[in-house]
Amino acid sequence: MPSPTGHFTQTKQNASLNELLLLQRETFDYFLDEVNPANGLIRDKTAADWPASIAATGLALACYPVAVERGFMPRQAAVARTLATLRFFWTSPQGPEPDATGYRGFYYHFLDMETGRRAWQCELSTIDSALLLAGALTAAAYFDAEVADEQEIRSLADALYRRADWQWAQNQGATVTHGWTPENGFIKYRWEGYDEALLLYVLALGSPTFPLPESNYAAWTSTYRWESCYGYEYLYAGPLFTHQLSHVWIDFRGIQDAFMRGKGIDYFENSRRATYLHQCYAVMNPRKFEGYGECCWGITASEGPGPATLKLNGIQREFYDYIGRGVPYGPDDGTLAPWAVVASLPFAPEIVLEAIHFCIHQAKLKEFNRYGFKAAFNPTHPGEPGNPYGWWVSPWHFGINQGPTVLMIENHLSDQVWRLMRGCQYIVAGLRRAGFKGGWLGQDPPS
């Protein structure tokens, strides 16, 4: 006969699983609703007349296989949506014109939801294009049936990936640029320092058409910062999402590049340490914001209640709008992002599950929402008078937040996306060219 303690533990585990599955389903609904079905473009943000985001669209492509397996949408509906998306990107205008959709195999960060043309004079984004291509490759790995529609998915995804000219995106430098505009040419910033570009470099190294030289990856890792903070030694990146986004697709457990071999850990362990560090920072709460604690943390790039300066409880507080908040050096204005906590679920479920439970039941951050958790909240800022929470909560949902929530819940529960991408020849080739060995990747390429 099971002990009362054992029964309670099992009941708690079942409740946690049910909460996760419901959160996953509600979060995925964003991709069912905030879409143009004709071209597959996903709205960046739930504000009126807002454009599409190619990153959100790439995340949606990766989410459709999860939705099929979880019964959120029929396989044929997912095939139709995926095909509409890939056909649009393959046939949309590519060229140097300022109103094109993309150029050199890359795409503009924001696109008009209806026309699919460049919006807001934004940049041709290398990282957002990488997220789009990663989503396409996920679809190609999942839709493997020998039927015409699924064969076309695989063919289009392959063609889109092969078209990206990573060598051009270097602009003759040792690392990859952030992007390009037809008005001003290449952006002066490059992908340097540890961040979400890990996925970008793996995709770029694995290209069969325009691969980066292996020296490009070494140049990137030479800009890393290894730090010690709150008792954790880790590869520094401030916002929590930078420790998560590449891991949405790539299973870094047990595989190491030269940098991580030298440190005796892998990138997965590094993200686990970063997750604990973020919780520790919230417990320490050096800036004395309201709400921070063991179950209330998660600082990342997010929407915020600013720009504003308010005097609260005798303290002058500065609040920001959308900004890359980070730990431990800031910026930090008391804004927390529940989705960024969920996206750390595979790294540290023992602390993340408790934080999710807190966000649902104590902070009640799923109430009054259509798509799971809202993007961010700030218990220090009072918000608008009469708001139902008593503090500031973002009025929006963002596709770039919804995708990692769905996908990292799934990687925690089933490894689905990781398993699919372990079988992607381009991911494997990129990892090997970056010097990764060990674990599921093995020591040497097969003969």
C-alpha cells in the first residue's frame, strides 16, 4: 500500500504535469490565432495592426510538430500551415529593393502581415533569419512521409536553408554581422560575446553552399566572458533568454566544443548554472524590488512599464520599456518575464516547476489572458489605476515568447525537438565543424 507521502508526491507530480500541458496548449493557441493563414506569417505582438516577426514564424514552424503530437491540431492542418509558410518565403521577393521580403537568403526582421514585404524600414536580420531557418529544418525533420505535401515541405526547407549566404553576412570580418539595410549597408555590430548566436553559428558552419570558415567560430568564442558570481562559475550572458534560445533546437547535453572542454562542462550545464544564478539574484534582490524571491524570478529581454521615473516608498525608481534586462549587472527595473522561467524547465525543473506554480496560483499570471502567461510583470510598479493585478502587467503577448514556452516544455517532457534535430545533417555538420565532440554526437564523423 503506498504511503501517504508517496501518494501526495504522485498527486503533486500529476498536478504539475496537467498544469504544464494546459499552459503549453494555451500558449500554442497564439500561433493558431495570430496568423495570416494565406502566407503563414505570425504576428510579432498582439497589438492592433502589428507586423509579423520572422523569428515568431520560425518558432511556429517548430511548434506545429509538437501540436500534432499533443493533439493540438491535426497533422494535415499542420502540413497545410507549414507549406503555406515555406512557399511564401521561397517565392517572396528577394533583392536589394527597400520593400523586398529578403535578400541573399536572409529576411527582414518585421514583415507586413498581408503583403509579406518589409515593415518599418527594419533590418535584414541574421539571427531572426536563423530562427526562421531552424524552424523550417524542424518541419523537414518531422514531416517525413512519402506523400507529395510532406516531400514538398522537405524540399522547400532544404532550399531555403541552402540559399542563405552566410559568407556575405560576414562582410569580410572574422564574425557575422547583426544585419543589413538597403539604406545604410551592414550594421556595425557583430555577433560577439556568448549569446543566442550559438544557433546561428552552428547553422552557418553547417551550410553546404555558403559555409562560414571554422575560424569564424573560434573568433566568436574568443570573445566569451567566463565569470564567477554568487558562487557559480559560468559563461556569462546577462538576459536569461540568451542561455535558452539555441537550446530550443540543439541538445547540448554531453557535447563540448573546445571552449567547454577547457572548462569541464557543456553548454547545457552552463544554462543550468545560469538558471540557478538568476534565482539566487532574485533571492538576494540587491536593488530591493518588490516580489523577488525563490519562486519569483526571470530577468530577460522583455517589455516593461517605462519609460518612466516614479518615487515609490521614498525611492526614486527608473522603469524601462522593451530592453535587454540582465543578471547580475542589469539593467534591472523590477520587471520579470514568466516565459523565460518556463524556458529554463529542461535545465532545472526542480526550481522551475515551483516558480511556474507560483506564477499560476500566487501571482495569478494566467488570469485575464488568452495565451498562457503575459510577456512580463513588475510588482514594484503600480500599473494603471484599477488594473486587476495591483501592479504592472504587460498588456501584450509576443510570438518570440510563446514559442520557447511551447518547445521547452516539450523538450522537458519528451525531447521531441532535440530528437528531431539530432537527426538533421546540417545541425550535425555545423556542430562538428565548430569542434563539438562526445555524447550523442560521438567523437568523429562516420566514415
